[in-house]
Amino acid sequence: MSEIFTLYRPLLDLIGRSEGTDRREGYNETLGYGRYTGGDRFLCGMTLDEIDRLQTAMLGHPDNKWQSSALGRYQIVRTTLRKLRQDQGLNPTDLFDAFMQDRLAVQLLIGRGFDRFISGSRTEDEFINALAREWASLPTTEGVGHYGGQSAHVTVDDVRAALAECRRRFGAGENAANAPPVEPVATTGDVATAGVVGTVGVAGLVVAGAIAPVSAPVSIADPVQGFGLSFAGIAAGLVLIAIAVLIVRRRRT
């Protein structure tokens, strides 16, 4: 497993369970447990181009009544994989290993609104139903598969539990570098602090501006004295800004 994807792991593991791939080969599993690929295949050692050719052969298999090319832990089909390759700018020689499969599945989760669910701009029920459209083995909020004739292999409660764990990990700051971006919301303290910085900063500019006109005519008559006055104005402004920084630090501690 690729633990860089810790934040998404509860959902990834649930999908591996619902798709039935974790019962056997996991990342190396194909539709029908090798029935349409001439037996088990080591998918993790194959390039993306080799995977594409294998999926094409699966679709042409005379016994493939599902007309599906699903393979890997997350049972990604050829059409979806081709789009992901294009969107992600992947190389044909990149390996379809565990890291790549996790990466592709995470992109599918994000495409279905994972980041919006985490940030609270999409409801849990909406996200559950969106996931059921991506993976037929996952249930809708009604407890059945989204597609006719497809039964869900896990319960709605299973999905909700996985989502709750994802939220817990996000809230605990786990894998923050890989978490989806969330727009920060300004607090009352932030607004007050911004007000202090703005007020004192403006005061510094006023002082510098007041001294500048005085220094201008003097600089013509006496360049040294004029420079001294200009420098004094700038220094006064910087002192006031430094005071603002100290105030901000004290407010944050």
C-alpha cells in the first residue's frame, strides 16, 4: 500500500473489499479472477500501454458477457484509464503498480467530489450516491447499486463509517500535504489582528509621508541634511510597523 494516501485509505480499502479484489490478488486482480486474461497476471509489473492492450484483449474475449475490461484493485476499465492517463499526463511506460493504482483511484474520488465532501460543501448523501456511480459495487443511500442488475457488496453503514474515518484523519491533520485544498475562513481574532496591523501600518505611512515634503526642499539646499530627514521618515515608519508585528505575535500567543 502507498501510505502517502493515508487520508483516502479508508475509502480505498472499502472499494478493494466491495470490488472483491482483496479476496485474492488485490492490485493484480482482473475481472472474473483471470477468466478473461488466460489466468492470473502480474499487473503491477506491466506498463500502462501493456495494460491497455490487455484490456483490449479482455473486451474481445468471447466469454466476456459483461463486456468489461475492469482490472486492478479498484477495477478501473479501459475508457476510464485512458481518460486518467490523458488528464494526468502519464507516460506509456509508467508501471501500473500499487502506487499508480492508488493514485488513479484517488483521482476518481476527487472527481466525484471528495474534496467538497471534506470541506463541507457537499453532503455525505450526495457523495455516497456519486461514489455509487463510479463503482457499481458501492451502494447508493437506498442501499442498492446505482446500476440496474448490480447488487451492492457493502452496506451504506460501511460507506458512512469509511467516510467518518476519512474526516477524522483530515481533522487530525494526517497527511496534510496531500489533503485537498480547503478555503480558510477568517475568525474574529484574525479580523481584529488585521485591523491592528492595518491601523499601525497606515500610521507609519502617514509619518513617512509627513516628513517627505519637509525633506524635499532641504535636500536641494543641503543634500546631506535632506537625506537625513528622508531616512528619519522611513525609519519612523519601520518602527511603527515593527510595533505592529510585536502586537500580532502577542495576540497569537
